[in-house]
Amino acid sequence: MSSPTPPLAAQIGTCRLCRNRFALTATRHAPRPVVWFRPDARVLIVGQAPGARVHASGRPFTDRSGDRLRDWMGVTEAQFYDLSRVAIVPMAFCFPGYDAKGGDLPPPAICAATWRAPVMAQLQQRLTLLVGGHAMRWHLGARNVTDTVRDWRAHAPTVFPLPHPSWRNTGWLRANPWFETDLLPRLRAAVACQLGDGALSAPAPVA
């Protein structure tokens, strides 16, 4: 059974720091932090920021990107949304709105500056998935997504840098078949190691 909502998560859930910023976007939406973590989760997923569908649902990755990410991880929806197993902490907790081309705006820096250090200090995860460039920059100081993902062995088996699972990246996946043949089997094995029903074991080293 999941533990009660930790005080920090409840505090983030009431954050309205970006109220005026979001009111100036095309959607003119109010902040709605999507908070999905418990300190004892075994796997941490670091994403970018909620999209419009997640803003509406209040649950992370309730979209086609989530379908693809769960496939990459080799997990069921029940496993993915089990707060005792998986923490999902994006670089910003709210949907930032759309840019002039209809794409998501970048996560507001004030969110990470305010909340990221306190959240990371509480988490006890054994496996971290860095999804997209914003996550890689904060956690690894990396600037190039393709180069960082290609060098995944330097960070595995405790950290896996991943491209964003957006369907806009389908072309990237086709151009980089090693992602599916080399990285994904290792990722699924590492996730299974942490989410198995038996006793946890240390991830196997990556050859």
C-alpha cells in the first residue's frame, strides 16, 4: 500500500508561482502541478514538463508518449503508476503552454530552482531514467541528446539517458536503430531488477 502523500509533494501541489506566466500563454491556463512521487520509489523518471493531456488528467504520461515510454521500460500501467515503485519528477511540474508553432514551451526555470533540490534530497531511487534534453542537462550537464544517449553505457546501469518518447521522435528512432537493439534490452533488465516482486538486487554491470 502506498504511503500517505509526503508533505513536500502536497506543498508542490499548491504551487502557483507561474500563475502570471501561464496567463500570458495562448491557453491562458492556471497552474496545475502534476506531482507523482514518494521518497521510497525504486525508479525515478525525469521528464520535461506535463503536456496538455497530462494537465487535463492530472496523471503523468497519460498520452501516446506514455505508451511508448512504458513499452521502452517493459512495464504495465499498473507498475508504472505504482507510487511505491516509480517516481515521476519532471523538470517542471506544470504544463507550460504552447509556443507560436504549437509546440510545448520549455519548462520554466523557476520550477526547478524552487523545488528540484528539495525533491531530490528526499528520493531514494536506485535507477534513474533521464527523458529528453532538459533532464540530461540538469543531471549530467549534457548538451547533445543524441551523443548522450549514444554514450549510455557510461551512465548505466543506474542511469539511462533516453530521447523524449514523443511520436515526433519516430524519425530519430529509425535513424538510430542501436537504441532499440542495444539500449532497450539493458533498460528493461534494469527496470525489471528494481520492480520485481522479490528482493531487490544491485543492477548488473554493463559490458
